[in-house]
Amino acid sequence: MEQKIKKEKRMEEDYLEKAFASLHIQIAYLDAEFNFVRVNDAYAKGAGHEPDYFVGKNHFDLFPHEENEKIFRKVVEAGEPHTTFAKPFEYPDQPGRGVTYWDWNLQPIKNDKGKVEGLLLSLIDVTEKEKTLRDYARLATAIENATEGILIFDQERKILYVNPSFLKASGFAKKDLLGKKTYLLRSDLYDEQFHDEITDVISRGKVWKGPYRRQRKDKTYYDVEMTIFPLLDSTGNASEFVIVERDVTDELKLQQRIRQIQKMEALGTLAAGVAHDFNNILLPIIVNTELALRDVSKDSSAQEYLKLSLEAAERGRELVKQIIAFSRPSSQEIKPIKIGPIVEEAIHLLKSTLPSNIKITLRIGDLSGFVLADPNQIHQVLLNLFSNAVHAMRENGGELRVELDNVLLDEQEMEKYPELKSEKCLKLMVSDTGNGISEKNIEKIFDPFFTTKSRGEGSGMGLSVVHGIIKSCGGGIETHSEEGIGTTFDIYIPLIKDQKMEKSIREKEIPRGSEHILLVDDEEFALKSLESVLKHLGYEVTGKKNAKEALITFNARSDTFDLVITDQIMPELSGLELSQKILEIRPDMLILICTGFSDKINKKKVKEIGIREVVLKPLKMSEIAQVVRRVLDKRAEKI
């Protein structure tokens, strides 16, 4: 019996020995002074040695670690086990191995009297698991902090996760969405068929990508670029779905603004050609009508007819000015001005015609500095905006608010107005409480000839002219409107330091003269009309329709001419080219360019060539008389 017990004990010990040796868990048995008694094969292999290498050696001689040594001593002293999860460790004799992570347990071994006589150290290598967990943690942090909105939902369309960016953009709280169906987030701008098409794509394991106008919790809208893709399980089936979306609302507004600017530039180019042709047509109508009025008896009925014709021509002339102001109003008198007095004057004029049910509120801040602008154009801007505001409130009345302030735009605001060259600006706000502008029309309001007014109430040029004038000042303009609430125009014009103000030139009486003028214009009716006016003013005139013929005439008798008046846009030779050739023959010759559109002329080049003045058609008789006399009287002055 005793032999049988001994045999069974040996067998038990053999089994334990085999188990100790073959366990994948790394096990080390240490005495109370932390000397290795024995280790299993897994421990030895993990440390890169044979099991016998450790026997008799002190644990902290091989693996010095102050913190771990304190833990070991505490277990011996207290007799209580200690467990640590994912503890980082680096083998001192294997620097290339890097940091490893271990779940380890330190178990005290006690004798019959309860005294700790050794320690059993068991280690499980969790390096790969820990790296995976850390990768997941990094991924989760990235998703949580991503600027894109991210949402995950299951096959039943139940929302499982939303990141902070999605919540911030949509206005929902996490409790509003988690566990709810994605139907809650559907925009009312799309029908059921649209959403069904998306569902069909992603349910087949494909990716859907496209623009989407999402609806916030408060029912307002914002634009996103949305991507929806499935998460496939090990069998290849879609178990969950991910929505990733980027808020592109500001980006689309900027693109829309750029498109508007490009459209305005294209229309401006077209307007330049239209203005040139109109001016050439209007010039003979105006001056010949003025000449006819002088010859027709005041008692004649023809006087009234001619006056009506002249008034119509004057209206056409003003329309052309508006077209030029829209396209590029650089031909105007741009100079340093203060806008405050102009605003006050415009308000004063408006009050006399304002219906009693409309109230005006004017606030002018503590203004300093000047802007570069034409005072007449700024007055025109104000009258156009005031007129539109009053029209919007004519039925129900309301309040017209006008505010003027110096502002300093931040970087984000500067991005909204790419045309602005300075962050220091004068801000003009014109706001009404009228019927507002619909979303479909807000993009068109600056287009020439676009109007929502009834036939005969407006030409549709007002706001396009405003846009052109503000652009010429290097400024920016933005419109905010809501139907039934009202409309606000915010205008920003860069401030300048120069405070010099030019004196206005008083209108003079019609001056006359007797000098000899060479007149060149390829438009026959313009040529004949100008020739008639100049002769009426007492001048001797030689008219030429062809620039080359004019050059031959001048070359033959250059000393007989006192002044050359030429058009700019002509075949064969332009006005500038003709001027250069004339000045090569006679450097002191006085030259005046009279053109239909002055922006076609480089002002720097005009000055370099020596041309005395450039004026814009059509001119009234008094204006022609003044400019001709002004140039002739500068004969003695230097260029």
C-alpha cells in the first residue's frame, strides 16, 4: 500500500512537473529574497535564455526595476497577492525588442506557520492585444476629434454612434440620436425615392457619395458632402453602416460668390461695348437736338417736340452712365471723401418723400478716416438702396435703419470678402423690415435688368449699379434677407489715411473760340455732329473719318492746327496710336481724346504719350465747349 501511495505521488509530481514545464503562461518561483528557484520553459524562452540560467540568480540583478522591487517587497511583507494588467516592461539585455506589455500576478507562498517563504510570479504576454487596444484608442480619439461628422447605424437603421462634429453641425444632443432611427435626420427637401436609392446602393455593399442638404434640429439647413459605406462582417455581409460628412456650407457660399464675381466681370465686359456704342449714338442726338432748339422759334410746336427728344436722350445718357458704373466706374471722379455727410444729405432728401408709415433710424458712429470714392456715386448707391427699401415697405410700412461705423475685420470676415484689400473698413448698413427677398431670387439681385418690381416700376439696373460702384471702391457687399422679415445690405469700403479733399469745379458759362481743330472720328454721325457744335462755338474745324487720312492731313500742314480731337476705338489706328504719331511730328501739339468708353485707355500711357485730356461721350454742348477751351488754355503749360 505504501509503495502504491509513493507511486501515485510520483505520478502526480510528474504531471505537475510536465504541466509547469509546458504551460504557455510564464511562471517563475522565487524565494523570499527574490532569488530564482526555478522557471518554466515559457518563462525562460520569453526572456531569451535556458531555464538553468535563472536558478540562483536574483530577479532584480537581472531585471532591475525600482517600482517592481517595491511591489515584490510589499507582497512578502503583507502576504497578500498582487495583480497588474498590461504592465509595460523592457528587457535590459534585449534593447531591440522594445516595450512589451504583461498581465502579471505575484502570489505569496507560505509555510505551515503562515510565513512567506517564496513568491510565484506568473506572466501573460499581452503585447499584441495592448497594441491593438491602443490602436483602437487612437482611432477612437481621431474619430471623436475629427472635423468631419461621423455617424454609425445598424441594419435596422438604429443609430449606434455619433461624434461631436456631427452633433455640433446638426444641433442635436447625443441623447436625441442614440438608439433612434436615422429617419429622424432625413431632410424634408428630398422625397422617399431619393433615400430609397441610397439604401439600395449601400445594402449591396457599395459606397454612396454625393451632396446633401441636411436639416438641423431647428429646421434650418446646411450643406454637406456625404459618404455612406457598409462595414462588412467576416462573411462579407453588411452589419453596420457609416456616414462621413463634411460641412461645405461656407465653401459653397464662397464658390457662389466667386461665380457671381466672374459673372459680373463678364457682364462688365459686355457692358463696356454696349456703353461705347450707345455713347456714339447718343452724342449726335443730344448735340443736334441742342443745335435745333437754338434755331427753332420758341413759339413753334417743334420746340416742345425737340425738348421731349432731348429729355429722352438725357435719360438714355444716364442709363449709359449706370451701365458704366456697373461695369467699371473708374471714369468717375474718385477721391478721398467722408461718407457721413453724404448719408445725412441722402436721408434728408428721402424724408421729404417718405410715406408716414415708414420710420427712419439713422446711427452714425464715431467715424474717422476717408474712403476713396466718387461722392455722386455714393449718393447714387444710397438712393438706390433707400428706394428699394421704401418700395419693399410701401404697403405695410416699417423701419428703415441706416448705420455707419468704422470696423476692423478679422481673418474669417476677410475671407468672406476676397475683394477687400484692407481689414480697416467703413461699414454701411441699410436694413428694412419689408417683405424680403426669396431664396431663389437672392442670387440674381445684382444681375443687370433683373427686377421683381412690376412693369414700369424699375429698370433692374439699380442694384447692379450699386455692385459696380462698391467694387470700384475696392469694397465688398453682402445681402441678408428673409421673406416676411426684411432685407439688410452690409457694405464695406476700405479706409485710407489721406485726408485731402479736392475742390469742386463750378459750372462755367459756355465759352467760345476761333482756333483751328482737327477732328477725327470713324463714326460719321458723331463726326458731323461734333463738327457742327464746334463750328457753332466759333472754331474752324477740319473733320476726318479715317485716322490715316487725318495723319496725312496733319503732316502736310501741322503748323495750322491748334488742337486735335480724336476718338479712341477706330480701325487701322487707335486714338492713342494716332496721337503718338502726331506728337512725333509736332511734340507741342494739344490732343484731346473723346471716347465712348474711357476704361479702354491706359491712363499711365496717356500721360506718358503727352495727351492733355480724355473725356467720355456723350457730351452736351456746354461740356464740349468747356473741355475744348480748358485744353486750349493750357497751351503754355507743361505736359
